[in-house]
Amino acid sequence: MEVNRVLAAIMFTDMVGYTALMQENEELAKKLRDIHREVLQRKIREHKGKTLQYYGDGTLSIFDSSIEAISCAIEIQEEFLKDPKVPLRVGIHTGDVVYDDEGIYGHGVNLASRIESMGVSGTVLISEKVHDDIKNHPEFKVKSLGEYELKNVEEPVEIYAVSDGKIKLPNVKEIKSQKGSLKKRSVAVLPFVNMSSDIDNEYFSDGITEEILNALAKMDDLMVTSRTSSFAFKGKNIDIRKIGEELNVESVLEGSVRKSGNKVRITAQLIKTSDGYHIFSQSYDRDLDDIFQVQDEISAKIARELRENLIPNEQTTAATASSIGVNNIEAYNLYLKGWYHYNKWTPENLKLAITYFNDAIKIEPDYALPYTGLSAAYSFLGSIGHMPIKEASEKAHEAAEKSLKLNPNLMRAQLAMAEVKLYFDWDFESAEYHFLKAKELNSGKAEFHHQYANFMLITGQYEKALYHAEIAVQLDPLSLVVRNAYAGLLNLMGEPKKALIQFDKILDQDASFRSAVAGKAFVYVAQQDYKLAIKYSKEYQKLTNSPLKGLTGLAFIYAKLGETAKAEEYLHKTYQRQEQEPDVDMTIDLVIIYAGLGEFDKVFELLDKAYDKKLIGLLYMFHNPLWHDASEDPRYHAFLKKIGLSKYINREQKNVV
């Protein structure tokens, strides 16, 4: 059997809707197919091409050059515009073709086929390789449609549309509805540098950065690194390529602000992280009569520049400072400080965050965003037992309702209400309603995906939880809280090695982040490697700086090992802590220890007490590997039904540890 291998311009053609037309009007379908074949044979021959294969409604042809292939495709499409019109799409790529008596093979053939399938009637789509061949030929007009991820093709492919003469130029929405997915472009906005002589002008440069982030996060086809991760590089002189690696982005926007009297100059540069190439650079000189008006204007202009350079077909409206309802810069700064401490994820920092949020509200009572921070902080303190649940619930509800009343079109306001419905009301349907409203308003924020992943976890939708947790990590890779939640889900889904990698990344960033140490201990508990589980549980306990804190995991492990005396020692200390700190509720910790000891009568007695208090920890504990022994007890499912989770739990647990 003779095997032929050639490097060629490969052209696929396909009649759109041919099968449906055969069912509706067989005579017309055959007539169009005959016209299609006659025109293709003639035009391909005229351009020195060779048809290797006919399909019922399409062809595979090769040409010696991309020039001839595109010229042929243009002439074919122009002829098919005449009556009776033939609905044809064409895809062209340059690559290897291998063919013999049994068929036609090669990566180039597969890629040309995928590109053709992305088209719609009347289009000619080409690959980046073909575009490189013809870019010095001004007689051909083409337009980039963006990078797409195609089936069975490892790397994303940039696709171009030929736009000569009367040929149809598809829009991105038409292309996205076909058989490929648009690769999202990614950007990080680094904190703009304050170049003013007065260090107190730092708030202005931070404000510009924040507003650009708000504007870009609304673009559906752009992944924007969250503020937490971007601001980790503030004041650091780090190579752009290194930043690109750490944040996993292909471009970085950086800039500076120089303020003098009533004048301000803002510069911005968009840089490719792969090679440091400047995609664009602009300066803006303005009079500074209204701080927020200038922020709005500049952030909108920069957003438009980014849109044109990164996703030219995207249409969106830039967010503005006024859209988040702030008028006083001091209130704005206090609000940002509140979230900074919230993201430290310790009881002490949560209480400090509440102080900052309240200070912002004192200055500007109708500023909606600090109320969303208050609601989140109270929810968090209630969930970890560092505030009486009734008090946490009342304060979180009040803050969420206030933020929603002030601005129902604020993503964080909808998110705050979703959280109180989930954690305090156990109203899972209402919680999902508000999560989906938040998604409509802005799904480009890591905090949305992080919280929605928590909802999916609680309601037993583990695959979806992992999906949203992954997006949250992509958007905010340096957030310890976000990555910790992702690592915990990986452990839950039976991926211990991947979970440990994530926990280690957290600890490389901050060795004192206690939750990651506890997370590693839970990974080893799930693997029944109790030696390492004890090691990391002891590390976690040491980081609490108290002889009475962080003992729950150790007690459970010693109980599972049959070392009852040690387990009961830690149990006694847990009761001792409860007496010394009556505001910290230890009921869930006691449930876990008694579950390890196998004392299930005591377990369910304490669960009833936890239910009466409506402790938030109940929503999570049924997904914890520590709980598996108790799940065999008939009272387990009755308790799930009591909470309202019976229809959710166990519905996706086949891959769960």
C-alpha cells in the first residue's frame, strides 16, 4: 500500500443544514449538492488543488499554497451567494497530510476539520498558521475571532475569519455556539504606584486600581485576578514574567499616579507576561475637581483599551465608583481595610474587620458595601463558634438586609443575603436564588465562586463545588482562604496527593496559616495514616498558642487508635475550655470527639443541642471524613431530614473519601 505524505494547505468544506434539508425537501437538497460539487471541482482545479475525499455534503482538498487555498475559498463562497444559494462553510489550515488507499490522516487534517466546524453558512475560517502565510498579502482582509480550545487539540488555536468582498464575517456569539470554546484571556491589575510627593495620596492610586478591577471583572471573556492576589505585589519590584507565573495570567496592567495640587497624571501599560512586550501604553492628564469622577473616567478609558487589545469583540459597560455608592474617600479606605483583615481568616482579624466596617458606616451610613463586609464577618464568627449564634444571626441578617435595601444591584449585597439564608435560616432554595442573582450581576469575582462552592458542598453537589472552587483559585491564586477551601474539596473527592500539593502551596506562602496545617492532618486521617495525622495535628495545636485549643483532631485520632486515655484527656480539656470561654461554642468539637470514641448516644444527644442552637458547623460536618462512622447509625438520616439536607446529601458521593 502506497503511503503519501505532503505538507499542504488543507481545505475542508461542508454544506450547512444538509441533513435537515434532505428530510424537508430531498429534491432541492440533491440539486444544491450537485451545484456544490460542480463548483468545487471547477474552482479547486483552477487553483491547482487536489480533492482527496468527497463526503455526502462536503470535501477535503489540498493546495500547494495558502494563497491558492484562500483565493479558491473566496471565489467558491462568492459563487454560492447567487441563486440558488448554497449554504457552505470553509475551514483552512496548513499542516501535514498522510493518505493511502484506506484513508486520510494527520494532525493538520484534524485541525482543519475542527476549524471548518466552527463556521456558519457563508464563512471562510483560517488558522493562525495560514494567517502567518498571508499576512503580507494586503489583497486578503482577515479578522481575528480569538483563541479557541478545540476537541482533541492540545493547545488553543487562534482563528481568523476572511472578510473579503461579500463573504460573511461571523460574530463571536455565532462562533461560540459551535463546536469550540473561546479561551478566556487573563489579566492581573497590579496596584498603581503613588508617584506623588505626599504619601497620603496612596488612597487615590489604590482607588484607581480598584475601579479598573471592577470594570474588567464584568467582561465575560476575560479572567481578572482578584484584588487580594494582585495587591500581594504592592511595593515589590518583581519581574513581570515571574508575576505572570505566580498569578497564571498572560498579561499584566501596571501604572502610576502622580498628583500635584489640582492636577493628576495617570499612566497605564498593558504588558505580555511571556516576553515583557508592551501591548499598549497611555498617559492621562486631568484636573482633580472630583476624585471619584476622575477614577470613573480613567478606569472606563483603560477598560476600553484592554477590551480592544485583549477581546476586540467584547461589548460591556465599565463599572464606576458611583455604581458602588461611595462618596467619601475615608469611608472607602476603611472599607478596604476591613476586607484586608477579613481575609486573614482568624477570629482576632475578623473582629478588627468589623471595627473598620463600622467606622466606614459612621462616616457614610448609606454606603452599602461595608454592610456586606459586616454580614460576612458575623456569619464567619458564628460559623466557627466565636460569637453566640443568635447574636451572629441577628447582626448578619440586619447588615445583609441593609446592604440589599441600599443597592439591590450590588453583587456583594446579593451574596451577603445568600449567605445568611444558607448559614442561619437553612433556607437552601432562597440561598440559591440570591447566589444566582449575584452571578447575574458579576460572575467574574473570586468571592462569588468561593461562596457558591461552599453552597454546592453543603448541598452535596461535590463536582460543581470543585468546579467553582477551581475558578476561585484561578481568579485569586494567592488567597489563602480560597486555596484552602479548594484543597479541602480535593481531599473530599478522593484526591489526597492533589490536596497536599495545595496545602503545601498555602504553607509556602504563610507557614502560620493554621487551617492548612489542620487540612493536611485531615488528609492523613482520611488515608488512615495516623502517624502523620498526629504530627500535623500537633503542629496545628501548637500554632493556637493555647494548651486548651486545637485538640479536637488529636482526640479523634487517638480514639481511632484505641488510645482512649489520651482521647479522654483531650475531651476533658475541651470541656475545660468551654467553661473558661463560654462565648465559644464547643458542641461540634465534642460531637467529633465522641464520634471517634464510638459513643453515638452522646453524639446524637449533642447534635440535638447543636440543632437547637442552629450551629452553622452542622451544615459542613456531614461532609467530613471524621463523620463516616456515625453515618451507619439509623439516627443519622433522621437528623439530616430534620435539618433539611436529606434530599441533598449522598447524591454525588460515589467518588468521595
